[in-house]
Amino acid sequence: MRNHTLTGKWLFWIGFIVFMTGVGFTESVGAFLSDDFPSLSVPLLITGGIIMLATNFFRNKKTRD
């Protein structure tokens, strides 16, 4: 994460939180609210994964010496 911009770092952590919320909603893990919102797990997992992958576009440019 050292070579990412501030926006990239924020996006990564937001995506991580969304992804982990999706893991919490899965029936196999069942950490919390698995009976109320089981249909939210897959969209949250996908959305969190896409956000975390999008952070690769927010890298600091390397300068040539």
C-alpha cells in the first residue's frame, strides 16, 4: 500500500469493509444477520472485490532517475 495514492488507500479499506460485510452475511459463516439478509452476501462480495481491484489504478507514478 506504500505506492498507492491516498484515494487508492481509502478505496481499498472501503472495499475491504464491504467485502468482509459480505462474508458476514454468508450462511456458511453466519457471523451476524445471516437469517435476515442472506441475499446480500454475493453482491457485497462482488462489489467489495471490484473496489479492491480498482485500487490498482490509483498508484503513484514512478519517477525515473
